[in-house]
Amino acid sequence: MDLNLNELRSPDPGPRDGSILRLQQQHRSREVWEADRTRPVDSKKVRVRSAKKCIRGLPWPSPPVLELIRRARLEGLCSLSFVSVDWGLITALLERWRPETHTFHLRPGESTITLQDVEVLLGIPVEGKPATGNTNLKPHDLCKHLLGEQPTEESDINGMKVKASWLSDRFTGQVEEGADPEVVVRQARGYLLLLLGKTIFADHSGGYVHLANLERLENFDEAGTYSWGSGALANLYHNLCHGWKRAPKAGAPLIGRWDDVFHSPDLATHLVGAYKYHLDIQRPDEVIWTPCSEKLLESLPEYCRAGRAIWRATVPLIYYATCQHHQPERVMRQFGFRQCIPPPSRSLDPPHGKTLQSGALDWALKYQTIIEVWNNRLNLVVPPGDINLVEYPFDDPYGAWYDRITRWLEPNEFDSLASALLVELDQFKNDNAIGQNLMVPSIEINLVDDFFEIRLL
């Protein structure tokens, strides 16, 4: 994509119609736009919590332990790779995440992380019962009953949370041949508790793991009936609103096939300003709306597509106290269909904003009405529409509506342009660009690039 000054927008950032983005005055994009040249617009930091210290060294579980993990339908977690964090891209996308819609507001339209993305990339089930239940438990008794031991040091336990290092020191998923069945079961529980708590259910507690999931792992066949993927997506939506590298293994989920070289922090395009600039002038034909072809899906393990019947379900996503709304009707292009003006968003509807820190309750009982909606998910699937177009007509109703309700982010055309020019200069110095056209490659985005817990400070 060549730099084009004519593509820089007018000074009005929007939204011209504030009926959708009602939290604009508190949104990060307001600070970005209004920042003056004496205060860098990137002064706030994004913290990406890494599970490397506790998980990266974990060995592949022994066969008896792995069999229990498979019965819980969580084998995909064992196959995930660690990848380096693309700080620039994450920061630029965070500034475009809107809690009012649970979508990224990009130049060509809305896009988000869906149930399909979770199941295909991570290999964890989205079909099943919501992962919720009673959190009013006695942590020491729970550990003793299901893990065979309990933390003795005061620093190893904090309320309903146990230190991750305490788990990683004791539950490596390794058992000797012919080991006692109870030893195998306890190793599998501790191993999974650590994986769950430091990856898809990570929170701001840093070195601790919540014990809520341990009760769900008492019976592995029962554990296999839960929709772990919808809970993971609920947790991710929550963290976005508040704003891992093992070698790839055969039969791994899609994320396990990533090559870390494409996420190297040494790449010149890891400048936040360059990402901002190119996201702001991005054309519709530069977005890969459906990166997973049928051929690719068929090449993945069956558990990566077992829940495709509900990938387009408009449903609440539940993880204990956390409840967020999945709204595929806003991103139909990600399913290959033409996007129309969506119905009103339910993203901020109660009980939006609650977490495991919201109290020790029986959340399955409290959310009984919401769970009934989830149980009706097969009847809440958005029907297919017309096949998507590469580019919509100028007078398309959706395009006119989106242009009116969205927020443009570019804070200062000279800052953005300068960042992009720095990228080109860096390419000139470090790449063999002599005799070639110097330009920043266009960004083709798969919006589930990084599945990490993200916290905006």
C-alpha cells in the first residue's frame, strides 16, 4: 500500500450518530485523538500476561493423563504453541475495540473474535453446558479432596486462588507406568487446572489460578460436557472491554501451526504508529474476512469443528459470574455472508462487567434465566444471507450507516504519516530493498491474531 496523503481523513473523528458508541467520552480513542504533540499518544502501556514461566516448561502429559484430558475435551490446550507478542498490533487493535458492540471498529466495518475462532484456533469445545457453578467453596478442602494435597504456606493460597508455581511444581502431567489410578486422576486435574487458569481463563491476578474450575474437573466425562470455549470467549471479551512456544504438533489446532518467525518483535512493522496508519486507511479488499477455507477446516482435528452448528448463534457467553454477548449478526462477513445493518447491540446489558471477584455465589442458580437462553442456542443461529461482496456499492445502506456510527481513530495525520515513513526508512536500511518499490506491506488481518489476556493500564 503506497502512502497517499489524499486518503487522510477530515478532522471530524465521529461518531456523527452517538446512539451506538455511547461510551465514547470514556474511550481510549478520545485520548488518542486529543493528545497534543508534547505527550505521546502511546503513553499508556498494554500488559500482556504471559504463561511462559509456569507452562512453557511443562512436558507433554503421560498417556494415562492425556486420556483423561481427552475425555474432558481439552486436548487442544495441550497442543497450543507459544508465540511472541505483537505489541504494536495488539495496541492498535485495543484502541479499536468497542465494549458497546464487542467488536473491533475498523475502516471497512466491524469484526470480532467468534465462537468459530475459539474452536478452530484453540481446539476447545464451544458446544455443551456453560462452565459455571458454585464458587462459595472452602479452598483447602477442595484441594485436599481433588488434588490429594493442599497448600501449607500462607503465600501459596489467596482466597479461592492458588499460586500457579505451587501447581506447576507438583502437577506436571507425568506418571509412571502402572501408576495408581488416583495418582493419574490427580495429576490430570492439577495439570488442567494450571493450563486453564494461565491461558484461556487468565485474569489480572498474575501468579495465581482460581480454583473454580477444579470442581468442574472432578469427573472427566462430566467435564467433557462443558462449553469451555464459550467461557473462554466470555473471559476474553471481558478483558478486552477493560482494557503461548512449544513446537507445533501433528493434529494440533490451527494456532499450533503458527510459525513464530512471523511474530518477531524485530520486524519493522512492529511500530504502533504504522499499524494505526494502515488500519486507518485500510481498504475492504485488504481484509481476509474468511481466513479458514473448508479445505483448511477439514484438515484440522475433528474437535476443532465439532461445534460448527452454533458458530453463528446469538447467545450469552457464560463463565461463572462473567456474562458477555456473542453477536455474529454484526460480523456476517466473517462467515462469508453480506453484512446488513445489525439489530441493537446487547453488549452492555446486565450482568455485563461481573467476574469471579464479584462474590462467592452459586452462579448457575443466579443466572438460571440466562442459561435457559444459552440452552436454546440451536434456535438462535443467525440464518445465512447473500454471499459477501469484495467491495460494497458506494450507496450501500450498511456502509452509510457504519460511516455514521463509527469512530475514526487517527489522532494526527503527521504523527501517523511519520510513523509509516519510519517503517519505510527501516526497511531501506535493513532489507535488500535496492531497486524495489519501498512501501509498507498492506495488512491482511485475521482478528484472532493473539489469544492473550489483555489489560490496558
